[in-house]
Amino acid sequence: MRRIAIISVFLALLVSCAETKVQDNSISVIPEPMYCRADEGVFVIDKDTKIVVDELSEEMQRIAGFLNEKLSKAAGFELEIVKDGPMPRENFIAFMNAGLQSESYEINVVPQHILVDYGDGAGAFYALQTLFQLLPVEIFSQELQKRVDWTVPCCNIDDKPRFKYRGMHLDVCLHYFDLEFLKKYIDIMAAHKVNRFHWHLTEDQGWRLEIKKYPLLTEKGQWRKETVVGSLSSGVYDGIPHGGYYTQEQVKELVKYAADRYVTIIPEIELPGHALAAIACYPELSCGLEDHYETATRWGIFKQVYCPKETTFEFLEDVFDEVFELFPSELVHIGGDECPKASWKACPHCQALIRKLGLKDEYELQSYFVTRMEKYINSKGRQIIGWDEILQGGLAPNAKVMSWLGEEGGIKAAQQHHEVVMSPHYKYYLDYWQADPYSEPLAMSGPTTLRTMYDYEPVPEVLTQEERKYIIGVEGCVWTEYMPTPERVEYMAWPRMCAIAETGWTRSEKDWDGFAQRLEKHFGRLDGMEVEYCAAFFSPMIVFHKDTPHNMVVTMTVDAPGAEIHYTLDGSVPTADSPKYEIPFSINRSQTVTAAAYRDGRQIGEIKSKRF
Ligand code: ACM
Ligand code: ZN
């Protein structure tokens, strides 16, 4: 017995040693580069490899530092950074400013060295993100990886983004998240070459940004006394106060952290609607129709909105003055969505203002509100972006539109030669289910699967070639009604955000099969970054299509490449020998579909079961 044990330990050792030698050197980058040619051979990074930079600026040192940061964690060594002097003969990674366009880069890997050409820091940084993905996935690990050769497959990559705006949004109002989590969020974005963090800071349910001139906004406005449990219609509340806000010092820290990773933070200060938390602190900002205003405790839309009075404009201008001090972004988000008109209809001041300005209705009053704020914001050298509804009553002259209601607003804005970011809710809202709602925690709507997000083409065909230029990018939106924890946010956002990042960066032809194959390897990187992503990719999705009262038609899909689905209808656990799903079929009320995905005879993912 003992001898067998010793032999098997020896065999296991042999196998594990052999494993280190059979390294996967395939190229698998997300977002996919514009051009990539794989060549024979590998370059190996070891302790003696030098990083050569042509300018020892603080910026290039910082960028080279990101490589050392990863190497020191995963490989246990750092590389010397050199400038000037004779070029090493071999075993170096050289960053050369070749005057390329902003964000563009070229990487040439040969067995002797790696050459990186760039034009600006963003280009060099993105080259580095690609280099990380050329290395074994273990480079993303937070722990020392002893048995990995740090090989980079020989290749030539010539890359640049399709869109200048590649955004990811986070609502920190419906639930608050601390600064450490936001830094990690930005790290993961940057690893996917996502360059805009749309920070949704004010809402009916909480005000999260310190404004020195109006201390109540955070002293009081950060709090709601409790939160609805379940959907907004349950009527059941948890009785637990929820709050949290960011000091101006924290904001500055995050803005710098993001900028170091080529992410611009776009703050959102909602107006004229979604303003109840501010109004609860300063009721004079409202139309004054109610005795008492309180930060909202459930989700949805509220009729208590800013009243377009001089004092309100003064307040908002003061708030934006402080915002401009904190955020260098040229673009600021002013919200503009879901502003009910009931209060304005009932407010004597609003009605008098409509008459005085010769406006047709409350929609035009909203346009007046937004346009007036735009004028102020433009006077400070900044530009506004707002949700679709800022089109109502006429678009402010220089506004950009974030199209969330669908594509119509985006199309209309592009036709009027206003820049547009596409984030239609049924394609790019990450608070929608990504897997079967039947077996998932509560989400907002959907499902909007990984595949749906991947397949979405953000430039509508109805636009002319000229109008298409106004679609400047895409954004994935993370509304956190049903995401009270960081883990939940990551679960909802990833890997679907990988699909949006790829659409934002890569040429427009879609290649789902290629993406799915690359994503499978990419999960190893997300694991290394400790992202709590959703693994629905490996499990069957069972869809019931209503037919007669007595039967349903069943379809099933699985994202993992090369996987097949086997299922049972009697409630038993399926095996690789159970019937294989080939085409849609019909079931009756007595049957339960239980399915699992298999590859090479082995089950992957979870068993999914669904009753009528
Ligand atoms: C939004 O989802 N109300 C922009
Ligand atoms: Zn009013």
C-alpha cells in the first residue's frame, strides 16, 4: 500500500512538473486588438529583463511601475527600469514614443525583446494592459506563482480604439460603496481599456458628495431612514438607516487614482428630477407644495423636483463650482431623466415663469432649466451630457446625450449633430438579469444575457455616414437597487462588461465564438483580480416559451464553447448519457427540465432545473 502511495505521489509530482511546461501561449486578449498576428516562439520575462523607456518621465515610470507591481506579486521579482546608455542587446521591454495617435499602440514581440510604440501615456498604458493579457493568466494573481514561466508569445499587435468614450457607470446612491471598492472597480475597468467612470452621486435616495457650502447635503442627505425590501412594490421596509458619502479629499484621491489609470471620472449631479435627498435638506429648492420632504426609502420616480427659482439656480451653480474644483473632466453629467411635471403644473411660480418666458408647457420649462444650467456650465469651460429626456422641449445647444430609453433619443440627437453615448437599457443595463430569473436573485428587468450585450451594435443603421460620427461611444450602467454589496455589483457587472468593453474598443464586426473562446481564458484573469463575476457562461439557460395552458416549448443554450447540454424531464439529475439537447421541444405540466452542460464528457457549470 505504502509503495503504491509513494509511486502515486511521484506520478503526481511528474504530472504537476509536466503541467508547468505545457503552458498555454495562445493569444487571447479582451478587448480584442484591431490587428494581431501571432508568430512562432516566445519572449521570456525573467529577473534580468530590463524595462527601457525613452523618457524617464514620472508618467512612464508610473506605467512601468504597474508592470513591476504585477510581477512582484505574481512572479516575486521586479525589473530594472533604464533610460539612456547603450540599449541592452537583448532581454528587454522597450517603450518608445513613436508619435502614434492618443490611446494607440503597437507591440512587437520576438524571442530577444518586446518593443512597444505609443504616442501618449494612455497608449503606453493600454499596450501594458495587452501585455498583461499576453502573459500567462497567473500574472493577475495576488499570490506568488512559483511554477510559471513568464512567457509572452511572439506577435505583432497594432491597436487603437473604435470609440473615444468607453464608459462604465456606478450608482452609489441607491447603495453606498466605499473608496477601496471604487478603486478596485476602476482597476478592473482600466484592465479592459474602459476610460470613463460615470459616477452617479446624487439621487432621491441619498446625496453622496460633500459640498462645503451646503453641509446638510451630506450631514442629513446621505441618510435614508430605511430601505424597501424586495422590489419597489413590496411595501415592506428593513428599518435600517442607510448612508455614506465621499469627502472632497476622498474625491480628489479617487480622481487622481483614476487619472493614473487613464480613466476620467464624470460626476453626475442630477437635475431637475431625482432631487429629493437635496430637497429634504433644503426644502426651499422645491416648489414648496408639501409640509415635509424626506429622502426616499424606495426606488422609482418622485414628483418632488427642483423648482426653477433663482435660489435653486444659485444653489446648483454653487454645487457645480465645487464640482469643477474636484473633477477636471470637461464633461459633467447633469442627469435630466425622469422628471415628473406634476409639481411644476401645480406651482404658481413655475406657471408664472412659463407665461413670462412664453413657453409652451412644462417640457419646455425643463428645456429652459437644462439650457440655463448648460450656459453656466459652458461659461466655466465645461460641457454637459444628460440622459435622453433632455431632448424633451428642445435640446440645449451644446449638450451630449446618453441614450438609455432605447436608441431613438440617440438617433435624434445624432441627427441634430449632438454627440451621443449609447447605453440602451435593454442592452447595456447591468442591473438586469444575465441568467434565468427563475434561479437568480432579484434584479431590475431582463434577462439581458452576455450574448445580447455582446451582439449589440451601438451605431444605428438609420444614421447617415456623417451622422454616425456623432456616436462617440458606449457605456454599461450599474444601478444598485438590488446590489447592496460589492460582491453583488461585481457579479452583475462581470463578465457582461467585458462584452461592452470589447464593443467600445474593437472593430464593429462581431465574433461571438472568438469572444467566448477568449473569455474562457479571461475568467482566469478575473479570478486573479478577485472579481466575483457571474459564471452563468458555463451553465445551461433554460427558456420556456408559453404555448397552450397545458404545455410549454423549451429552448436551451450554453455560452461555453464546445459544450453540449444533456437533460432529463423526470426530475432526476442528468448525466452525460442523458438525452442531448438538439432542437426545441414541448413539455407538459408534469415535467421538470433539469439540464447540465458537458464538455469532453465532464460536467461544467451548474445543474439548472425549471418547473412549469
Ligand atoms: C435612468 O435609468 N433613469 C437613466
Ligand atoms: Zn415650482
